Amino acid sequence: MKDQDKTKRQPNKELEVLRDELVERKKAETKRKPVKEALRPSEETFKSLAENANDGIFVSIGKGLYAYANQRASEMTGYSVAELLKSGIEDLMHSDELKKIMERYRKRIAGEPLPSQYETTIIRKDGESLPIALTAARTTWRGQPADLVIIRDITERKQAEAALKEKEDFLNNIIEQTPNPIWISDKQGTVIRINQALRNLLKITDEEIIGKYNVLKDVQVKEQGLLPLIQTVFEKGKTVNFTIDYHTEKEKQVELAEKTYKVLDIVIAPIKNKEGEIAHAICQHRDITERKRTEDALRESEERYRMLVETSPDAVTLLDLNLNIVTANRPALVLYGYENLREVIGQSAFDFIASEDRPRAAENARKMLETESIETFEYTLLKKGGIPFPAEVRASLILNVEKKPLAFICVTRDISARKQGEEERAALEDQLRQSQKMEAIGQLAGGVAHDFNNLLTVIKGYSQLSLAEVGEGNLSGRPSK
């Protein structure tokens, strides 16, 4: 009986448990109803705000399905709101972004910490890609965890960024590919950018220079007295130009793997922002090492040449290409009868040439410019006061470093004595020729006389024989019997 009573009480107990559950559910339902009623105005407010927003708004639940989408989301994606509510994250995201976005969605629903803002790309209904800025936050939608997502169309911003990047790339290419070595500094003088030409010129790298070298702290700038000039770039916005002998091994601000020496012609200019404030400085370098060496060698050569000219016993005159006197040494002044160099500088060489020789002198100068040859001429030159004298002029061209004519140099000698000697020699030669002529005539006359005597001797002999034959005193010419 006891077992039967126990068996009867078991279903009753189960019914009691079921009844209790129904009572609890009814109580819970009774409690939820006011909550739902309370949430309804809040949900309506959300929808009212969302529908008037300029950004697309989605609410995702479950496996990423859209439980809500506003009108702006429809406009941005090209889908109707009804179509969006039948789709989910997987239907809009770009394939390259889908895995990452879904992973973030799952973590956010699970309450894990994640960045709330990032950029991505969705695919519109027409297949076009749309770049968006996405802001997401975990929320609750009708009693279950949800993801509230706000998307903003950033197409114009991306286009502006692309245009800006194109300009930046263009400017970077100009800086990097220009043959002029360049560095750019901040407003304190610290280098923030160098180009390839500068790397090659000074044998430096970005790691050695950028952020480490400051032109205002350069030891060689200070040693060569250039610091005050360079400071005006950063303090007063002036553009400066100077030449510096630069040994990279002397620079203590940086450690360089390679050392080099250059003579640099440098221009530093300020770069100002739109407010007119100095924001950066740009420095252009020109390697003039070889030119400097050439100039130094030329200067030494000119010094030696000047000493040679000054100590030469010959009259040396330097003329420009228009044949005006640039300078002359002391023997040249003596030759032309002048005391002071200022009396002759600037005068035309033709003023010292006799009028009959000037056309020939001009033509000879023209030919020399064409042939760049060294020539020797004889002219009648004029001393001070117009006194003529015969002279020999040996002329050549002086060429610059580009091998172009720069000036004429003339070595002049008074050949009056030589001319007089030539004239005397010519007179003696004439006398000799006259003497030789007289001697020849004498020899000719002697020969004629000798031949004539021979003839007379023959005639005389025959005459004597004839007289002997006819006899003395016989005038008939017949022989006597």
C-alpha cells in the first residue's frame, strides 16, 4: 500500500512542479510587460534619431544578421531597408575584409575589448566598392546582445587623400630625383630629409644624418665664420648663399662610415607655412671642388705668369678681345715712351700702330681668333708723340678654363737696330755685287785684250815673213828675182 501511495504521489509532485513553473513564467511575463512598455518609447526615440541621421546605422544580432537598418544605410548600400533586414554582415563586406570584420563582431558581442573605430570597405548592390569609416559598440536589442554599427561614407575624403598623396609623391620624386643635392630641416635646423644626390655627394645615409645633424651646431660652419649668416635664415627668413670647405670627418654631431672632402657652393632658404611663419629650411649644395682646384691652379699660374711678365726684358702687353690695353709691363712703357701705366690702360692697340699697318693688324687678329695660333708680325709702331719705329710683335691667345679666347698677349721688340743692320748689310751686299760686276768686266776686258794680242802676233809674224820674201825696199809686193 505504501508503494502504491508513493506511486500516486509522484505524478502529483510533477504536476505541482509544472504548476509552479507556469506560475513563475506568468509572474515573469507580468514583470516583462511593463519593461517592454517602458522600452517601446526608448526604441521609438532611437529609430527617430536613426532615420534622420546623416550616417548609415545598423543593428546586428545573432550570426551577424541585420535587425535594423536606417534609410541612410539603404542609400549608401543601394539596397532597400527590407532587403537589408533579410541580409547580414557577410552580404555587404568586401571579401578581403570579411574574416577580420566577422571576428571583431564575435568578440564585441562576447564583450571582449576591441577598437571601436576603424576603416573598411563594403560592396554596394551595384558591385561598386564604398570606403567607410565604421564605429561599433555592443548593445542590447530586444533583450539580446547586439552590435550597433554606424558607417560614414569617406569616398570624398579618400579621394582628397589620394590627390594629396599624389602631390606628395610628385614632390617627393622631385626632391629625390633632382640632380641637386638637397637637405630639408625643421625650424630648429635639424635635418629631417635628404635626397639621393646628397647621399652620393657626401657618402652619407639617412640613418647617419636624419634627426642627428643640425646645421646651427656644425663645427665647420662656426670655424669658417658662417654661423651668423645661417642664423638669419631661421630668425629673419632670409635666403643666404656662401661657399664652404667641408671635411665630413670633422663633423662631431654624427658618426659617418665614409669620409670625404668637398668645396660646396650652398644656398639655404626658409620654407614658410600659410601663416607666413618659418616652418622648415631647404639647403641646396653645388659641388665646386674641381672648379676651386682649377681656380687655385689658375691663380698660381697667373701669379707665376705675372712674375714672368714683370721680370721679362721684353715689352709685354695684355689686350682684351677688342684689342684694348688691359695691362703692360715696365719695358713696354719704356718702349712706347710712357712713365705711368694709367696712361695706356684702356687705349686701343691701333693707337700705337702706324695707319698703313692697321688694316693688316686687324685682319691678323681676326685670323688668330679663328685659328687660336701663335703668330709673329712686323709693324711700324708709334711711340708717344707719334714717333715711328719698326717692331716685331709675337702674339698669342690666352684661353679660359672652357678653352675659349679670353685675351691677347703680345711680346714686342724694337727692331730698329736690326733693320739698320739689315740695311747696312744690304748696302754692303750691293757694293759687293757692284765690285763683283767690275771684276767680271775687268776679267772680260783682259780676256779680250789677250785674244786680240794673239791675233796681232799672228798678223805681225805673217807681215815679217812677207817682207822677208819680197825684200826690203820693194814696194810692188812681188818677190825679187
